[in-house]
Amino acid sequence: MSKEPLPPDYDENPEWTDEMIAEARPASEVLPPEVAALLVRRRGPQTAPTKKAVTLRLDPDVLDKFRSTGPGWQSRMNEALRQAKV
């Protein structure tokens, strides 16, 4: 199976021009409804709550330490509390 080479000026991902942007339409307008629905899938409802929301007062330095670790700091705090439980 031989393929012909692409022309030298071929670009698989060209930069959009102002004209292309002006003519662009939302995917929901150009795709069949079944396909568009797949693009906006949402997470289903939680079957059983696995955690409880609480209000907890913490020292500022403790809170700052966990928050400084970035996204997921609440999960890391939960794990630290789990390991420290008596």
C-alpha cells in the first residue's frame, strides 16, 4: 500500500484566520444530536454519600500548610487525619 506524499505546503493543523473564527459554529449546531450529547456528558448522581460536610476550625498555619500543597489539599488533609485517628 503506497501513499502519495503530501504537498509541501500541507498543514494538518493550520492556524485559524479571523475569517475562519467568524464562520465557526458551536458543535451542537453542526453535529448530530447523538454525537453532541456525548460531548456534554455529566457525572451521574452520587449513589451513596461517602463523606460528610463539616465545619472545622483550624490554626492558620495548619491550613496554610495544606493549602500550599496545591489542588487536592482537602484529600491530603483527610488522609493525615485518618492516619492520626486514635
